[in-house]
Amino acid sequence: MSDQNPFEALFKQTQDMTQEWLKAVNPAMASFTPTSMDKMWPTVPAEMLEAFMGKQFNPGGLDAKTRLLLTLLGLTVQGAVAEAQIRLTVRHAIEAGATQQEIAETIGVAAMFGGVPAMTKAMELAQEAIQGDEA
């Protein structure tokens, strides 16, 4: 009898089959990882963010920066498991005018609802996004 967990064995087998399939269909996709998906999406210009997410169609509503900070809060409260989405939201929030302090405060508030581990992970992801923008 094997000491390997049957679920781990099935997961490994599925990963191996997927990698073989990707190599056969599109060799460039063989090294693709979902964690880098946010790098495939460009940062939308502030004017477009405001037009589509801000007060353009709802003059009395929230501006794009506030909506993006609320999105970041929600993603953090969920446990910061949507890594690409958090990095993308941070990039867009900065483009919409959010400061690093506002991003950190938003993530900090989320700790009350999502816990400290979620906050810590979201802070790490936010730093990655911010440092990536500066590079």
C-alpha cells in the first residue's frame, strides 16, 4: 500500500495530464501559471476607469477610486485567495488616484472581517503590484 494520499495522487495526475495536453496544443502555454494572469491585462487609464466605474453614468454615485478600494476590501475579506485580481485591483486603484496609504488602510480595515492572515497576504500582493508598477 502506498503512503501517498489518494487525492494528492489524483491531483498530481491531473496536473501532469494538463501539462502534456498544453504542450501538445500550444507549447507556449506549458509554462503558463494562473498567478501571473494579471500581467496579461494592461492597467486601464484613469479617464476610462472614471468613465466606466465612476460618476460618468451615475453622477451622484461613487467615484472609480472608491469603487476600486471597496473591491480591494471585498477581495481581502474573502481570504485574499484571488491573487491576480488583488494585484490588478491595486494597480487600477493607483491609476484612479489612490495612494499607497489608502490601499494599506483599506486592506487593514479588511482584517477586522477577513482576519489577519488574509490582511497579511493582501498586503504582500499589494506590495508586489506597487513594486511592479515602479519597476
